[in-house]
Amino acid sequence: MAGKVAQLRQLINRQSLARQLAGLYNNWWIQRDDKEAEWRELRNYLFATDTTKTTNSKLPWKNKTTLPKLTQIRDNLHANYMDALFPNDDWVKWEGYNLEASTHNKRRAIESYIKTKLRDSGFRETVSQLVYDYIDYGNCFADVVYLNERHQDQYTDQEITTYQGPKLERISPFDIVFNPTAKSFRESPKFTRYVKSVGELMKDIKYRPDLKYDQAAFDQAIAVRRNISAFKMEDINKAEGFSIDGFGSLQEYYQSGLVEILEFEGDIYDEVNGELLERRIITIIDRSYIIRNIENPSWLGRDTKHHVGWRERPDNLYGMGPLDNLVGLQYRIDHLENLKADAMDLTIHPPMVVKGDVEPFEWGPETTIHIPEDGAVEMLAPNAAAFQVNNEIAALLAIMEEMAGAPKEAMGIRSPGEKTAFEVQQLQNAAGRIFQHKINKFEIEFLEPILNTMLEMARRNIDIAEMSRVMDDDLGVADFLSITKEDITAKGKLRPIGARHFAARAQLVQNMLGIFNSPMGQVIAPHVSAKRLAKMVEEYMGFEKYEFIKDNAAIFEQAETQKLVNQVQQEMQIEQTVPVEEDMLNPQVQGEMPPGM
């Protein structure tokens, strides 16, 4: 037995650096176990159809109803966040840092290229998933990869490029660990966990040379899988005292046909060789073999992973979500709701008190009950206080809405009291400050670095000219530009302005209505340019794509209409005069004709 264990250990032969990194990953993952338990509890409440799947299942109530208030808040926040992030198609702008980078052609090329890639790669759909993570877990993680997806046409036998360019990918909060006490997420070393089939990993090695995977290390891992099938489970468990997450024993993992990939990014000290490894990307499979150990190729001097937290904690990079503090209130709401339902059941079917030797009977309408002299059958009245919980439930529902930063006005429910239109707008802006702050945080700290990482990755990998769709500002028609590496290379950055534009537009419209509806508006009216005012309304209200605001458009259209009216009137006059002239000519013609004709 001991010989088999030694033989197994020699066969697996985990590399020292891989063993060190796998141990670090395991330690960080274990330290986060309590946080993952909170995430799972919240997730159970979000998707519960009754209380049997939540912590309310421990309560003694017969009814198991759940009021999905957390789910409603989640959907409300998601809808409002997405509407603020993408109010229109022109939500991303290029900001150049010098004169050359700020030219019209440079800005047009960069914006058209990035908008084309965002549209073709399903950027909004991925951001929608990340916004759900932002709400559910209080943390969202994403990575930027460069894809060159191609396939062979079976009819023409030509290679067709499906998509080539940067792409945003969501990372589940359960699949990434890092040092939460680091100064920032950017500076923290981090592990990302992937699970692929053996075939998928072989395909990556064959068709994606840019990943720089080591074929020899992969072959060694495959050889271990073939040879390990000859050993018993007991020998394997004794040889290796570790398990792969989600696979149980080591033997079950090796026989599953799947490969666990741990990708380390950051700086680490190699304890065996005494070497400091800086800005490294180290990829480990089976927690034993390193198939990639390269320097991070990014020009930005950082990895491509990004993170943002909803509510920041002091000295902890893991954020807190808007729903985390509300789980207890959801528990109490379900508790009160089922308490009330049980009390209602006891009112309709109350328990009976039987005194004396009463003959057995069936309770129902017109039932005859034989009661002895000292006997009695009485109904126990329920406690009336149980039906007063409706007010408490309503108060809890309102508190939860406000605590999450989603005021009732965001749902179209007007708060009590008579108000003017200006007062309503002012209250909405004030009540939505938490909402606006959180969505600005998501946009500035998360989307902005992601967009610039996508642009940097495109500059580094683009090798041929690509076509990008752009709207011609003068003609108002779609045009196509040929984009090269030089066209998108400039000093500057991309800035998402959707959420900030959303808030600025609301504030601007409020101020405009307040000024022009006041006596001050009448005073300054002679000095206001109607053309520029129309241009501002078109820009801030998103009317550009309809193209109905143009210089003096109404005057030209009225002139055109009047021209058509005059033309129709002239034609009608001509039609009316032609028969009269014919009648005047007919007698003359008849007088000149010979008799008998």
C-alpha cells in the first residue's frame, strides 16, 4: 500500500510554484467562506417561491408564503441603472490629451471603432449581467479579452471571420479571489478560476497561439489522467489530501473530463528559487502544472481584470450590496405575513374546547352534537392583535425601498401632498441622489477603465484594416470607415457619459423650465438665440436621430407649402378658364361653316 502511495505521489509530481500558488488560492478562498454564505442566503431569497428554501423555513408557521420585496427592489434598481447608463446610442466620448489626439478625424475614428465593437460583441448584454452582480453581491468583476473568431464555410471552403476585436466578459464573484487588504484591486494579486473540458483546452492550445500555453505541460497533465485510472480511490485519497472545488475526491475530478484552470495575475515571490516575479500571468491546471508563465503584455501596466463595489468597506476591498442589510427585514416581513395567515386560518377554523363526555361528532353545518349536563363545546377566539401586522408590513416595505436607494418616485408613485411641476422635479432629483451616486460610481470606476482597456487591447492586436459604421454629420446618412492601427492610436481616454448625461439633462430641463416660466424668462427672451436653444434641446433630449430640428425648418416648410398651394390654385384657374374660351370659339366656327354641314 505504501509503495502505491509513493508511486502515485511521484506520478502526480506537483510543481513547486504551482503548489505554492494553489495553496495561496485555497487560503484566500477559505477566508472568504463567510461572505459566500451571505451571498448564497441572499440569492435564495431573491429567487424563492416560498419560505421552504430560505432561513424562514425554521419558523413554525403552517403557511409558507414569501413577499418578494427583495426581488422587486432588485428589478427596479436594475431597470433604472440600465436606463441611466445607456440613455441613447451616443453614450461614449473620446477625450484627447493633445491637439493631434483631439482632431475631428481622430475622434471620429476612435469613437466609431469602439462603438462598432461594443455593438458586435454584445457589450450591453454583458453589462446587464454585471449590473445584476453589482446589486446582488455588491461586487462585480469583469475581464477584457481579444477574440479572433473564425470558421470554415462548408460550401465555399473560405475562412470567415465572425468577430475580431476586444470583448467584455463577466467573471462570477464566486470564481475570483484576491487579497482584500490590498491598497486597491488593481494592485492586489488575484486568482481567477475557470473550468473547461479537456477538448476545449486542447482547442485553445491549437487555435489560439496568442495565449502561449505550454504543450509539454498539458501533455504531462493528460498522461497523469491516463495512468491514474489504474489506481484505487483509497490510494489516490491517501496520496493527495486536496480536492478540487465542486468535484469531491481527486479521482472524481480526474474522471470527470474537466480541467480546473487557476490563472494568477500580479507579483509573487517564488519561495523555492528565491526569485521575485513581477507583473506575471501564471496559468495552472489541475493545481499541479504550469502551462503559462509570461509577463503581462498590457501597455497600461496592469492586468485586464476590473472590479467595483456598491458600498465600500474600510480596509476591505469586498464591497457591500444594497440588499445585504435588507435580508433581515425580508425575513421579518415573511414572518409577519405567515403569522397573519395562520391567525386567519384559526379564525375560520378555530380550535375547539370540549368539556365533559361529549359524544364523537364531525364538525360542519347543521351538525348535531350530544352534550351531557356538565359538558360543553366552545371555540377559542384568536388574538385580535395578530391582524394588526398589516401596518407594520407596509412600513417595512417602504423602509426597504428607501434603504436600497430606490425612492418611490422612481417607480412612478407620487409621494403625498400637492406640488407644482417644479417641486416634483426638485424632489425627484433630491430623492435620487443615492441612486445617481451609485450609478456614477459604476460608470467612472468600472466602465471607464474597461473601455480604455478594450481600446488598448485593440491597438496592441489589430493587424489589418477594419470597417466601422459611422453617421455622417453633414448628410445624416450611414458611412463606413476603414480603421487601421494608426487611426486608433492617440493620447487620451474614452469616457462613458451616459449616467452623468442623464443627471445633467434632468437638472438642465428643471432649470430651463424654472427660468422661462418666471418673469426673468420674459426679460432675457430678446437676448436668447432660438437656434442655439433648439440645438441644446436636440442634444440633451436625444432628438438627433429624428433630424426634425434644423435651422428655420418651419419657415422653409411653410414656404414650400405655400408654393404648392399657389400652384394648385393656378391649375384650378386654368381648368376653369379653358371651357369658357371653347364656348366663345364654337359659335364663330359654326358661322364660318357652309350650310348643311
